[in-house]
Amino acid sequence: MTLLPGKVEPDALAEWSAAFGSTHPVLADSYNDGGRAWNLGQGRPQFVVLDRDHQVVFNATSDHDGYQQAILDAL
């Protein structure tokens, strides 16, 4: 899932999704709740993995291998 901060119109969400070829949900984070809760730095991709109990089990900005293992572990 991708969260775009601020009040983003639905057309802008669809445009962003198409521009990057995303195959996952792209949502507006109108009040920046997700950004405040998990963001480790502005302007960087954020990888957050939640387990089945909705607990954060992985949160990083650059460890691509780590998030994949965290997803498998959370299943």
C-alpha cells in the first residue's frame, strides 16, 4: 500500500498509481496519520510490515530484503 500525504483528490491518486505502474492500493493520508506514526524521513520510500495482530514488525527506509522476510514471517 502507498500512502500519499495530505488531501489528495481521487483523480490524482489514480494518476500517481498509473505513472508508477503500481499494482497495490494507493491511498490518501489526509491527516498524515500514517506519516506521523511510521515515517523515518521525508521523501524516502518507507517499508512498514504489520502482522496479523496489526503490530509493526518491520519499519525501515531501505532494507528491501528485510521487508520481504518480515512479510513471510508475519504470514
